[in-house]
Amino acid sequence: MKLPSVTQIVLAARATMARFPLVILTAFAGTVAILILIDYEGPPGPTFLVQVLFAAVLGIPLLTGLVLLAEKMKWSGAVALGAQIVGLILLAAYATTVPQVLTDIPAIHVIRLLILSVALHLFVAVAPYVGPGEIEEFWSYNKTLFSRVLTGALYTGVLWIGLAVALAALDNLFGVNIPGKRYGELWMILVGLFNTWFVLAGVPEDGPNREGLAEYPKGLKIFTQYILFPLVFVYLVILYAYTAKILISWDWPQGWVSKLILGFAGTGIFSLLMVHPISGRSENIWIRNASRWFYLALIPLVIMLFFAVWRRVSEYGFTEGRYLAIALGIWLCVLVVYSLLSKKGSIKFIPGSLCVAAFAVSVGPWGVSAVSEQSQVARLQELLKENKILVDGRVHSAGGAIPFDDRKQISSIVAYLQMFHGLGSIQPWFSEDLLADSTVSAWTYKDPAAVTKLMGIEYTRAWQFGRSGVMFFTPDSKRAVGIGGYDHLVRIRAISPDALVKEMMGDDYGYRVNKDLGGLLFWTVRNGAPADSVQVEFGPMLAGLLEESVGGSVDNIPPERMTLAHEGKALRVKMFFVQLEVERAGDGAKVLSFNANLFYAFNPRN
């Protein structure tokens, strides 16, 4: 293959700029925005650059798809430009919905960005072939596009590694100070400009001579037939074995199985798309049969997916993940019906229908954001009313003991709302402002623990509870630990009943953790043998922690309350717990795991 000359590369770059001017300008704007955000490490205050960045991420595929659609439909230059201007107006409208904060942006905005990005990339895949027919051209176009994207990713990665090593050489060999963020900025420049320009340069233009129509790549057939199809078969065996287990034990399916079902469906559909051009050949009649049996096999699995997800929804309401799982299940149902009933099914239906579905779930009162937020707000409202905390639409501090499970669920919902949607939907219940600082940002809300405190409830980290009565205690990371008078530090990490190492012998120290994890023996080593020792018991400290906890996990504990100091004849020990997991047992508790730092020193007389 003849390598292109510098002149050819420059001409190709110019041609790409002439063909996709607004796309490249959008990529440039997004790259500049992310470079400024990285360089100023934030910035901490609100800035329109966040909106520019989000709009640019969507603008690249949107404007690309509009250019390709205009080429296919033979629009005039004015009409094509008008369509792209309408696209820019839509992007500007979208940008106004994005908060001007980067670090505290509610997660739903990132989720919506990802869903819309998927929808718009699918739009690029189908835009030049929105009409009937041209199935082989459609497949060849997407094969070329997919290959270009993979090649661009490879070139971008190799180029970044090479330039990053060059920067590191300047830093280490010549003493040129290269801040760490420069490597991130370099990556963003390559992804935003070089990779975008490179991929766009390889987008096929509309015309009768589609690359790759004549010959199907042998390597692609081998990859699909001997790697993807076996993976689909493995998924199928596992899922049907699990289905049989459910039928025998008559137990609800696990929620996690929905991920495996979606993985099976995605891998199978992708495999069938890869081998579509050769499915009509006489020697590949098995592909047609495999396609039909694949969609038939999906039917009971999709039913199980609905059961698995709906069980979680019925207990804990909708979240973004559960909503999307159900939405994908509905799309799979439509795809199965179409594939089995349509005599001349078009592979364009797969990306086209998924594109429409992605757009549909991203907006409106039926969308993923609205449904999930309303579901969780309704759950929280019901829990607060049951515990007489929400009365006549206003929150009052809990007057009595709140059941542990209710505290856990209330804390979980408040944390979810704060992270994914913000607390604006429950602000009318409170007389206090739930914003952390309304003068700085309209999206930075108070910590969930502060919100539950306004309800008179101690915040409980519900996600850490594997079983009833298990609690986590963690110290306040913003407060320093005094270590005056101690000379040495020993890190004791991840001690639990299942830990392989509960005894350590160093060069000049050693320790042995009690079998019940309720204490440890620490000793120093002199002349190769244990010498002075101190027994550290966790009981007194644990009793104090349990007395003030109401059954839930506790964060931001003053460091001194998670510190134990013991002294022997010749040795002084101070043990500071970084994390402590305990389980209530009657009036007391037993330690399940802990991480700690142990400081020690010898008494002056020794």
C-alpha cells in the first residue's frame, strides 16, 4: 500500500474542513472548553464552558449526521447550511439545561449526555440510508465507518503515548517543569481535534462505488464465527441453566441477571450484523437458521429480564438503571417481533429503532430522568408520612425513634436524589434552604447527612449494609491525628475473618490479631526474638462508638474517638482506626473488619 505524501494529507485535511466545517469548529470549541477547565482545575465557580463542552460532545455527531443526510437527499448548499444552523440552535437550547458547574453536576445530566450521544451516533449510522433498499451499501458504509473509528482510536493512542514520553523526557532529562495536567490536556487535544478530523476524513461520500461491496473481509468472518458466536453460545447456556434453576426452585430471578441478558442480546445482534452480507450465500445457510433461533431464544430471556427488574422496581422504585433495563427489554421485544414476522427484514431497523428509542427515553415526562426522580420522591414522601415527619407538606423533626430499615431507606433516597437530580424537587418540604451556598451555585446541595439531620434522622449509609445490624465507622478525614511522642508507623490493612494474614513479623516488630478480631498483641523484636509487648483491646473504644450510634453507620467521627493508646513497661502504642466494621450481637458487638495505623515508641528509660 502506497503511503500518502504530506501534500496529499494537507489536501485531504482541507477537503474534510470544506465538507464538515461546522463539525470541526464545534470540535475546536469543545476542545478549548475542556482545556480551560483542566488548566484551571475546575474552575470551582459556575462557568458557561461546561455548557459549551456538553453541547460540543453532542454537536459533533449531530452536525455530521446532518451533513450526510444533506448529501444523500441532494439538498442545495443553502438548505444544508440551514439544517445545520437549526442543529446549532437545538444544541444551544440543550446547553441551557446543563448546570454551569463541573464537579457538582447532578449525574442525570451525564446520563442524558451519554444516551443522547448514543442516539446521535446511531443517527450518523443511518442518516445516509434513511430510505428503503440499499442494504448492502448501508452495511458497507457502516463497516468502513466502524473501521475508521477503530483506526483513529489506535492512531490517537499511539500518538499520545509517543508525545507523553517526549514530555516526560523534557521533564526528567532537561529539567523542564511539565505539570501532570499537561498530559491530560494533550490527550484532549488529540481526541478532540486530531481524532475527530481523522475519522471525518474517512467518512464515505454518497455514490455508487461503495468501498468493500465486492469482497467480504475474511478476518471479519473468522472473528465473528469463531469468537463472537461462541461467546453468544456460552451466554445462552448460562442463562438457560439459570432459567432452569429458577423454575426448579421457584425463586425470583436475581437483578444482576438482567445485565447478562442484555450482554447476550447485544453480542448476538452485533454478531448477526457482522455476517449479514454473506448470510445469503448457499454455504452459509446456517446463518439464517442461527438468526431465527437466536430471536426465538431471546423470548424467555426477555421475560426473565422483566421479572428480575420489576422485582427491584416494586421494592425500591425506579432508578435510571432499572428504567433503561426495562426500556431495552421493550426494544428487544419489538425487535424480536419484527425479525420473526417480517419476511424481508432490513438490518437498518436495528440501529434506526434503537436511535428513536434513545431519543424517546432521554426527554419528556416519560423519560428516564422524570420517571426515576418522581418514583424516588414518591417513595420518600410515603416513608416520611408514615413516620410523621412530613405533615401537611412540611418536614418536621422526628419526635420519636424511627425504625432502622426506614432510616436506611430515607438516607438512601436522599443520597440518590442529591447525587443524580439535586434536591430541588423536595425543597418545598423544607423551610431551610437545601443549597449548600445559593450565592455560588444553584446546583450544589447540602450533604445528605445534613438533610436527614433536618428531618431529625441520623444518616445511614445504606449501601454498606450487607445484612441487618452491620455498621461502618469512619473518622473525619479533615481533622488531623496527633502522633506526638511516637517514632514509628505500622500500617495494618484489610483485616477480616477471611483475611489470609492476621499475623505479621517485621524486622523490628510483629503483631498477632485475636481470632475474634477484638484486639491484637503487638511486640518489638530485639536480637531476632520478640521482646517488649503490648496488648491492645478494642472493646472500650467500640462500646463508646456503639453507645452514640443508633444502629446505623457513622461518618466523620472525631479521630480521638477512633484512637486507642496503651503502654507497657518499655513500649508505648497508639492505634488509629481508618475504618471499622462491626455487627451488633445482643448488647454488644463483634468486629468484622478493620483498617488501622499503629504508632509505637520506646519509653525513655529503655
